[in-house]
Amino acid sequence: MSSTQTTTVSDQLPSTVPKLESSGVNWAIFSYRFEVAVQAKNYWKQFDGTTPRPQQGYPITTAEQTALDAWEKDERIAKSLLTQKIPDSTVLLVKSCTTVHKMWETIKKEYTIKGAYAQTDLRTKFLE
């Protein structure tokens, strides 16, 4: 398998990760399965913020540039993984965020609220 094929395969999430519903009704299972899949690909550090953008001096050294290039590559892959499974409206909500960590924090905030409302609505309909 060529390196291009390997990259393409690793840049896809498994079908066990559901697409996030815009209503938020599946937020709990989506967020769990998404996190597990992204951890398995070793990109969760981009989402939880444990690997911030590397600092660099001026002029930038070769080692600093190498670290920055690696971080930016991981950031692009993580962003791709995230946008595969979220609704278009959510992509538009987070497109101005400067890092995947900020994107994920915005999505968590939005869908934790939506998910609570969706669960309450489902419970109400069931009881009726």
C-alpha cells in the first residue's frame, strides 16, 4: 500500500462513529464513539488541547519549524476527522475557530445543551 493510501485510510473514521444529528439527540453516543475512534488514531491531543501550537522564536529555527509543521499536519487531519461527522450547520458554526481544540469546545457546549433538550423532548413524547 502506498503512503498516500495509508494516509487516506487513516484519515477516515469508522462507520461505528455515527454522524452527529443536528438536533443533538445522539450527542452522548456520538461524542463517546468519536473520542474513542480519534484516540485510536492518536489525534485526541488536538481535541483536548494537551498539545498546543508550538511556540517559535524569531528567526525560527529548523527544529521549531519541524515541530510546527508536524503540529499543523496533525491539526489538519484532526479537523478533517471532525468535519466528516458533524452537520453542515455545525461546520459553519466552528469554521472561524482557530484550532481543533476550540472547535471541539464550541461543539461540546452547543450539543450538550441541544442533547439535554432533545432527551427531554423524547421523554415528554414517550410519556404522552
